[in-house]
Amino acid sequence: MPRYTNERAETDVSISTLPAGYYTSADYFARETDRLFRRLWLFVGRDDDVPSPGHFVTKRIAGAEVLVIRDEAGTLRAFHNVCRHRGTLLCTEAAGQVRGFVQCAYHSWTYRLDGALHRAPHMDKVTGFRVEDWPLVSIPLEVWAGNVFIHLGDPSEPTPSFRDYLDGVDTTFHNWRMGELRTVAIRTYHLRANWKLVIANYHECLHCANAHPQLVKLSHPLSGDNEPPHPTWLGASMDLMPGCVTLSTLAEPTRASLPGLDAEQRRRVYYYAMLPTMLLNPHPDYVVTFALNPIAPDRTDITCHWLMHPDEIARPGFDPGDAVEFWDVTNRQDWALSDQAQAGIASLGYRPGPYSNREEMLAAFDRWVIARVGPLQELGAGFGTRE
């Protein structure tokens, strides 16, 4: 696969960061919700979040209340988490397990785990009412290598191809066999920053020497390659330092490399964004996934899963803490910078500034957003140079 080289071409001062309104405007965020989050596949978690029939998780994303649940046959399903009677929220907890049915607390409409309406009290004298006509509203769901995606598009329109969305990433990371890995830790972070600033931070390491002293000891910030941007993803990698086997707080972590990786894959850490809501971070011995949930122009929640191989998990004394702590610390450093960037961009003195020639991925991401959402100027007056 062709890559950008380490020796980046020169760039032009006119290639600059975006005006403030792209990160602060409620109207632009609403347009992103409509044109991105409701039209592209969204990463919402791992399949082992719902390990057996009746287990469920709930999400609020892009204005939708979503229920992901495993049915009696073991099939993972997604529904709008809304009763078909009078619209009441069904499952109110972030995660849990039900026994055979989902029941509305308001008027006891009861649904099977496959979404079919089972019982609707006090509807027996309603002419033409049939329980089979009122299932939960289904949401398209796909699972790739244990990673769960949903699509919130208009149900009257064809759902875009999930294979086209993956666009070869499944082949790139086939050797990690992520479907076999299991979650060993979960952390959720609440940022006061726009979701695009999170992705921009993820795809450059010019800040690493300042912000991540533990990271730059293990992986040189100017190492690795960037992939040419794809229609649905951005990809990059960084090399591990000689003698370093993974990113960890331990000098000599004892986990074996994941089975199936080749020599090059065991010497790199990968940084991919499955746009718009997944960051994927494969290492030689574990994987971290980041599920972004844009809440508002200046608010983003991020849920991270740390994934490891079952053989390592089964070892006596297994402890994933070195990997979890490494990225928990690194994440908090990044999130603090993202929050500071949001605060600065939202201030009166902000003006767009020039990208360096090593920030090509950020400029490409800006173009990706504008191509799909439209330029800020389409929103009308009041969105000038600063905005």
C-alpha cells in the first residue's frame, strides 16, 4: 500500500486551520449531525459489551436513543430505545441484562429480544391493532472483528455498504484477529472539545515531545508513515524504539505479541480513524479502541476499550495495568490539550494559522469534513474569517 514518506514535501502558508465556527457553531454541528453522523457508519463499542442473551447497552448519539441487545439466538441487534406506544425510553441504564423481554415502565408494552412486540395491554378493543405491526424500530448493525457499528440513516433509503465503508481496513488489520480479543478495561472521558479537534490531535505527533514524555521514550514522534487519505478513514503508524516491544509503563512487559503478526507489525503502533467516530490503535500485543460520541460543538465523550488475547488473560497473575495506565495517562494529556484548543479557538483573538508540512493529515481531514458537510459560509451572515 502506498504511503507518504517521512520526508514531507514543503507546504504553503495558505494551507491553514479552519475558522472558529467549524468548532463553535451550533448550526454547523447540527449540519454535521445530519450529514455525517446520520449518514455514515458509527462505531459504538465491542460485541463483548453484550456477551449473552438479554445483555444490553444503551447509547445516545446523533440525537438517537439506541439500544444494542443480544437476542435469544445470540444475534446482536440494535433498535431505537423508544416504546412504540407513547415514545417512552425503554432501557434507562447504560448497561444491564433483562430476562427474555424488554418492558416499558409506563404502560407495560413488552417486547421480545428480537424487537417483536409481545404484549400491549388495553389495546384489545382498538380496531385494526395487531401486535405484529408494532415492533421496535430496527437500526442497521454490523460487526467487524468484534467492533460494533450502527447506521442511523433514513430507513426509507438504502443503507450504505459496510464493506465499502471499511475500504480495506479489515484486510490491513486481519492479522490482529481482533474478533478473538477480549476487553480487559474500559474508560470513559468527558471532553470540553469539538470532536474534530480530538481526531486532529490523534493524527499528529508534533506535540508529543511537549505533552507525552513517556511516549517519546518508546516511539520517536517523527517516525512512521501516513497512509494517503481514504474516503472513510485516515491511517498512520509510528515505529517502536530499538529494544522496545510495546507502549507500556513497564520497562519489560511480559505479554507475547499477538499471534499472526509479521515482523514489521511487531515493530509498529498504528493510529487509524474510521470516520467519524472510531479511533483504532493496534499495538503488537494489544489494541485500544476509542468510540467518539459528539455531544455538542464543544463537548465530546470518548469510551476506550483495551483488548487483549484470551491466552494472555488466562495466564496466572495476568495484569493489563501497564497498558491501561500508559494510555489513560496519555489520553488525559491529549484531552487536556484538546480542551485548551477549544477554549482558544472559541476566544475573540483566534485567527486561522498555517499548518506545517507534517500536518498533512489534518488538512486532509478538514477537506473531508467540508466536502461532506459544506463550507461554513453556507450558513449565512455572521460566519466571517474569525468565525
